[in-house]
Amino acid sequence: MNLNPRVLWAFAYTIFNIASFVIILEQGVLIGDLDGFAATSAVDLTLTLLMVCGSIFGLLGIHAFLCRVHLSNSRRSIVGSRMAPYMTVLLLIFIVYVAHTGLFIAGSPERGGSVVSALWVVFNLDALFFVYYATCREDRGFKLNLFLWVISFLQRGWFAYLFFIIGMESFRIIREKRLFRWRSFILLLPFIAAYPFLDLVKVYVRVSKSVTLSDAVGIVENGLSMADFSWINSLQLAVEKIIGRVQLISHAEFVKDNISYFSALPGGALNPFWKEGVLGIIFDRIFGEPHGNDAGQALASFIAPSLDSSWNVNPSLIGWLSMHLDALPFAIIYLICLCVVSVWLHQQLTRSVASFDRLWFIWLSMLIPGWIAQFVSFLLAQAIFVLVARSVGATARIEKALHGSCITSYKTKGAK
């Protein structure tokens, strides 16, 4: 049986949200980042569930349509193994930079303020690697770069990217019809059961200025040695945590319940929809205006106004649209334009089915939770990747032409 991994992941997200819907109804409170806030009526929650599920499959339909349309005139892939060395060098430089400066740690707003740190903000390494992952997964050098990226995000406390890798790799497993093989489940279960310990290590990395491997091992050993520890309980806790992290019902419902608050926020407390992300920061810097809060930051400030951190909370796509209700038609058009640009840039790099699978997972990971600012950074990374790939490709063609010209000239002189 041929399974479509894009549809399967859309259903998986739907199941997570249905599960959270049931949990919220039973407990009477929201879960995840909104844990403890009272839930509204079952009718309102049902409407929110339908809206969230509708956004998932609506976005899937947009993705499917755009992937069938030839938005780019490029007929061949311009990426390949020649991109691997550039990514390797970039990753190594960033790992050393973070180790030396202590900047870009998850949960910390500190970026240093230097020109170099500003460049790392614009040339977002994680966003660049997302593009590389989506377009160059089958190329030589990828595994080395994936290993370096894992070191980089663990160094910065971004443990959620481990699940991103599992999600991206699942498309290959599904396409190769290996989804229901026992080895896939055996390899995945210990990782899921270890999630609570990974969460503890993540917190330790974020609050500590320096973390060694022995520190991380010590945290795990302490957890395993607890008297009430059992792998069954750990697995159950992990499943609850994963549902709490993935679900969007709580976020969408909370924003909808407090729509009057977000609608009344001034410009500095909530950016217009088109100013979210790095492009909005650049716009404000050019015109000398202070950059306000994106939707995720505005939501976090409302939940915990005294928290001094760069912490933000995903508002969900439904919540993001609700925050900009006064400009809803324009926000929807803007969102569709972002999707079109994303596919257009992707098609300039490659048009393989596998790459479109991975692009869908990136959409699912960014757009459905309402991470619009992060998606804008991804689009900028796509544009940078296209420019670099074309430059590298042009250089390679020039070298090949010069090499061919030298050989022809040598043969001509030999004939004489």
C-alpha cells in the first residue's frame, strides 16, 4: 500500500489535537504552555478544534497545489554535493563562535550587539540548515553536516530539533514502505521514553553558562536512580509532554478568549502582521523605529509579564490570524504570498518529490503553530541559498569551460 507521508503527517497533527481536546475537556484546564488556565465551554473548544484541523488540511491543499504549478523556469536542480563544504565551514565557525561568546543560547535574548552577531541573526544558521536539509538530504557530505548541526543545537539548548530530525527522516521511511517494520518502533521507543531527561538537560543548558558532557550524564543518572523511576511512567510522561508541545488547541483557544486584549495592543506591544521576523527588524532599523513584539512574544508577555527572557509561545495559526483580526483579509493574503514565495524559491533549487515532502514538514512545523517570524527567516534563508547555489554553479561551469578550453588548445598544439 502506497502511503502519502504528507497526508499522514497532517492526520498525525490532527490526532494530537484531538487527544489534547479530550484531555482539556476531562481536566477543565488548558495544557502545554497554557497549563493551568481555565478552559471555556465544550462548544467553543469544538469550534477551535475544527478551525485548527481546517488550517492543517487547508495548508496541505495549498502546498499540494503550488507544488504542481511550475512557478520557476528552472528545469534542473542547482544544488548538490558542492554545497556541503560551505555548510560544513559555516557550522564549524558558528559552533566555535557560540562556545567563545556564549551567545545565541535558547531562552536568552542576548545577541552581543556586534556586527558579527548581527550577521548571524540575518544569516540564521538553523534556517539555512532547514533549506539544506530539504534540498540536499541525498547528497554527499550531508551526514557530516547533520552531525555538526546536532552538536550546534545541543550546544545552544534547542533539543526540540531532535524531533524535527525524526520528522524529516520519517518521510524517507514512509516512502520506502518501512513505517511498520518493528525496528522503527524499537529505535523510537527509548528515545521517546528518554524525553523527560532530555527536557531536564535542556533546562540545565539554558540556565547554565557552561555545560559539559559529564553534567548531562549526571542529570540522566540522577533521574534513573530515583526510587519511583520506571520506564513505563517515563514513557507516559513523555507522551503527555509531547502532546502538550505539539497540540495547538490550548493556544488558539486562549488567544480567541482574550481577543479583546490583543486587539487593543499598541503597535509596540504587537507588530503588524507584515513586520514579523527579521525583515521587520531591518525595516525598523532603516527608519529608526523600535521593533515591537511578534505574536509569540506578545502572547508570552501576556501569560508571564514579569518574565525577563526571550521566551515566546506559539500562538497557533488560528491564534495568529485572530490577533490580526482587524486586518484579517490582508493577513490571509500575506500568508498565501509567503507560501507562494517559499515554493518558488524551492523550485529554483530542486523539484524532487522527497524535497517537497520535507518542505511540507517545515511548513507544518512553522506555519501551523503560527511561527510566522521564523518562517520569514526561512524564506530569507531560501533566497540566500539560491544566490549561493547559483554562484557556486556558475563558478563550476566557468571552471569546466576553462578546463575544456585548455584541453582543446593543448590538443590543437599537439596536432600541429
